[in-house]
Amino acid sequence: MRPKSTMKRIIQVISYTSLSFLAFLMVVPFIVMIATALKPENELFSHAGSWMGTYLAWENFTYAWNYIPFGKFFMNSIFVSLSVTFLEVLTSSLAAYAFARLRFPGRDLLFYLYLGTLMIPAQVTIVPQFILMNQFGWVDSYQALILPAAFTAFGTFLLRQFFLTVPFELEESARIDGCSRFGTYFRIMLPLSKPALATLGVFAFVTQWNAFFWPLVITNTEDMKVLSVGLKMFQGIYGTEWHLMMAASAIVIIPSMIVFGFLQRYLVEGIQLTGMGGR
């Protein structure tokens, strides 16, 4: 028993050491970002090997906010990300409920075809989407930023896997009590699916918050640009304002950290539950 206990402790030490090292590697870019954001402009490249400047230039955050229409871009990003998150959770949960609970001809084939869209790179659909948005007259509008991202096969698959783990007896009891399909969906499935919904919500918000290519293509005016596109404005013809870009980047990641912090408990639980097999 003693050698096994010693070996187990050695394995734990090695595992914790390896995980700590990997965690440190993940944190290093954020440390460099904060350090660069707090450096004076004239010391960005003058102190080789030094992460910090001679003093903390907190004014860089003010300059970064005023360098571009940061407030407008920030509000656009918040509005678009929250709208996409709400619509994606709504549409994915409805589709997932249909694929998991309803029986109709061709259900499984349709579901597999829907999943097949995950194998198509997003860049392939950019041109057809742009043509479609142009025909609708939605170029440089909130509709074009929100609607194409509001329907995802990933969200449908994630929630379907969770819905399959919910006992069918609960739904049957609700139907016996006179609950309709939509009533069962709203009163039974959604309240039981909070971890899965929170997981999808986090993924949807962070993905849309960081989206760059589609907002860059579909927006023309500054009134419609989002923060991910606005950060590129720190790059000029003759150089890049690295200290201001890093200060702006530090501000940009705050909403994602807040969302993850509030929903972290549901996120871990949701990932565990959606990986379980169903009927």
C-alpha cells in the first residue's frame, strides 16, 4: 500500500506541476499585454528584456478610448453580441427540442445534414452571405451583423445532446396534465437546461464579441463598426500605436471575463452534462 501511495503522490505532483506550467504559458500573453499597455510610448522598445517601463502610464487607457470612437464601437459590440446570444440560444433550443423530442420523417437525415454545415469553413460562405445581405439592402446594418450568426448547427447539437438526457417521463407527465408542446418546451425543458443554455450563451457571446472577418466585410461606416474592427484602427500607414492598442485590448476583454465569471459554474456543469449519452 505504501509504494502505491507514494507513486500516486508523485503522479499528482507531476500533474499539478505540468498544469501550473501550462497555465502560466496561457497567462503570459495577458501579462505582456498589460505591461505594454502601461508603458510610456518612448519606452516601448528602448528597455530590452524589461516588461515594465520606468513608470506606469495609466493615461494610455484614456488616450486609447479617445483615439477612436471607442464608446460607439463598445455599444455596438455589446448590442450585437447580446442580440446574437439571445437569438442563438432561442433558435438552437427550439431546433434541438425538435430533433431530440419530435418524431417526423427524415428527422435524423435532416439533423446529419445540418451538422454537416459545421464542416464548411466560414470563409466559404462570406461571399454568398454578402450578396444576400446586399439584395436585402442590409449592408452596413445591425440586421447584417446579427441575423447570419443567430442560427448555428453547433448550438443545436449541444442542446440536443442535453435534451436527450432529460427523462421522457417528465415530458409525458406534462402532456398528460394537458401541457402543449410549446408549454412542455418552456415549462419543463428550458428550466432543466440552465447549465446547457448558459454554456451555449458563453460560447455565443465570446465568439461574437471576438468576431472580426464578417463585421469587417459587412460594415462601411464608423457608426456600425464593432470593437474587434475598431482595434485595427490603431494600425496606421507609418506604424502601430502598440501601447494604445494593448490598452484598448485590455478593455475589450473585460466583458468576456465578466460573462465567464458569472456563468463559470453553469459552464463547467453544462459541458459535463452535454457530453453524456442519450436515448
